[in-house]
Amino acid sequence: MDKFIGDCVMAFWGAPHYLEHHAVLACQSALQCQRQLDALAAEWRKRGLPVFETRIGVNSGDAIVGNLGYDERLSYTAIGDSVNLASRLEGLNKHYGTRILISDSTYALAKDQIVARLVDVVAVLGRTQGTSVYELVAEKGNVERAEHDFARLFDEGMQLYLSRQWEQAISVFEETSRRRPADRPSQLLLERCRAYLESPPGEDWSGVWVMDRK
């Protein structure tokens, strides 16, 4: 664990010692954190106490890591664009109604050991290049069949959406919305597909959704 930043906790893997499976460890830690919080929330509800919720963003990439500062005030930490993207992903959870979002780079490194669904391709605030963003669902072998099937169905809809097959994508997202009426990504993609069906984007459309806020 690196530091507390207000009500945020920052952590990183792979330094000071190299860890081959750093992305998998980060994903496992995020899932364990939310499971522990769910257990606490259940107990708090029984006692009539407020429930505490948190959101997590995970990214993998190069960073500057070491003792930063000056002689009288040093902090061993990580800085760089990859760190900033992790912070942006944490904030994006508010937009998508999710709890854990991971980047395409993290997904590529951990996909053999996790279940995740692609929820969008986003250019976060401060970036022009799109990043595939995934909701982290569970570890493989620790996921219910219904959860796994829902993620795969949603991924099917995303591929139809990205290939501009609006009607077929609408059909899929209507089904995911039927299965989970409160699923925010399904609602967002359904709205977009219906809008694009009425007014298709230009030929230069790449599927990237540009965010104008954190």
C-alpha cells in the first residue's frame, strides 16, 4: 500500500521487487476488498448502521517509482500516466454504476485468471486515445454460471455495437436490461445504439466515447 489520499487508498504491485503476476494480484486484491466490504455491510445493516461503499480502478503499465521529493520530505511512490489512468478508472465507476473497472492492459495480462466484461471504449479526461474498459467480475472458478453467462452476452452486444450493427446490438442490450434492470452499462449502450440507429455516426467513428469529466 502506498498512501491515503483523502478517502482514497493508493496501492501498486511490482516494486520495489518484480512480480511476474502483478496484474492478477491487483485484480484478486480488488475482488477480495469488495467481498470483505460486502460482509461488513451485511453486518452493519443488521445493526442499523450506514453502509460504506467504495470503487476501485486498476491499470497496468510503466511508471516512475522510487523516493520522490527532497531531503526533508521523501515519499516512496509511483507517478506517471499509468497511475493517472488508474485514478480515472476509479472515477468512471460512478458513470457506469460499477465497483471495479480495469484497463485493457490489465485485462490482457490477467484474462486467463479472471472474468470481466467490456463495458466501453473510453477516452478519459485528459486523453485523446481510447482505452477499452472492463468491469472485473470475479476470478475464474469463483463465479456463478448466471454471472458468467451475463458477462458473455454483454460482450456479444459490445462487439455488435463496435461493428455498427445497431439493431442486433439493441436486441442484445434489451435482453441484458431485461435480466438486470438496474445494470447501468446496459442502459447506456442501449441508449447509444438507439440514437445511432436514428442518426448513424460518421465513417471515422471508432467506438471511442470521450469523457468530459472525471
